[in-house]
Amino acid sequence: MGDFPLMVALADAPCLIVGAGAVALRKAKVLLPCGPRLTVVAPQILPEFQVLEEAEKLRLLRRTFRPEDIEGQLLVAAATGDPALNGRIAALCREQRILVNVADNQAACTCKFPAVVRRGGLTIGISTGGASPAAAHLFKERLEELLPAGDSEGMEEILTFLDRCRETVKARLPEKRRGAFFRALLDRCLAEGRGLSEMELEQLLEEAARDE
């Protein structure tokens, strides 16, 4: 049975990572771009976590895990390196209906961290259900090759343009024509790596109207 892909808003949401090793750091780097109020609890930490704390990206608790640490959390990642402790954390989270991700134990997870592709407002998550992280990473690389190269500004411009022109297109074209028009519009934007001008949009709309 497959997982349901769900985008969760984490901006200013309380999230917890238990553990502060290499695996925990990877999970922190996935979460931080989403803007959560992230807490990391572990008796020993990698230096990178100290840097993130000094930059006020997260809060560090330099001690062992306590059951009350999960209270009020929206999402918890158990990445301690101790399978028994990770399992205990997962059980506590399931009891309180808190989303939990467990390193190297897909069966204990109630949510999984996908491989993520980001370009501005576009977010794509790729998951193999834990069967092959390598395959998920490969598909991520293939998708990144299809999107505008460089930073996210090009895609952000394209998405802003598409959002801005939606009502205009809906007013000018019948519903049965809109899907094909928007696909062609997106193909051109991706090919040029930018949003179109108002004049260019008007020209395309006029051509579409003549083709009816």
C-alpha cells in the first residue's frame, strides 16, 4: 500500500529532531528551508549544529531525550543511532498522534522525508517508500535537469507570471481550451527560462482565439 503524498506547512511549526549526528543533520537541512521552530536534543552534537544555533536557525538541548520533549510538536524525527531509543520515540509519538520519522526504520515512520527538488515556489518530493533512496536521488537529479538551471529566480518568475495571467486566460478562453493553452504557455516559459511579457501573452491569446 502506497503512502499519500501530502505537503505540510511547517512555517513557525514546532518540530523536534532527537539526535545530532550526520543523519540528524541531513534531516535538519531538509526541514530548515520550510521555516519551522526546530529543536534538536542530544547529549553530543556535530559542530554544524552549533553553527546553526549561533545563526538562530534552531535551538539545541545538550542532554538526553525525555518523553516530555515531544509534547506540542507537530513533527518529530528520531535519528539517535540507537534503534531501541528510536523505536521508543516513535511509539510515544504514535500514542500522541504526532508525525514521526525514524531513521533507517520505515515501518516505524508515520511520515517519510522525500528527496526534494526546489525551484522558487515549486516543490517536488520524490519517494520510493523507503525501497531505494538511491533511486529517489537519481530521479531527483533527472528532474533537476528538466528545470531551469541556476538559482530559483527563473522558476519563481515563471510561477508568478502563471499566477498573474490565470484570470486573464480564464476570461478569454473557453474551459475546454485552457488546459492545452496553459501547457503550451509553461513549455515556452521553461524553454526561455522566464515569465512572458504582457505583450507576449496577448499575442499568444490572440493566436489561440484565431485557432478556435
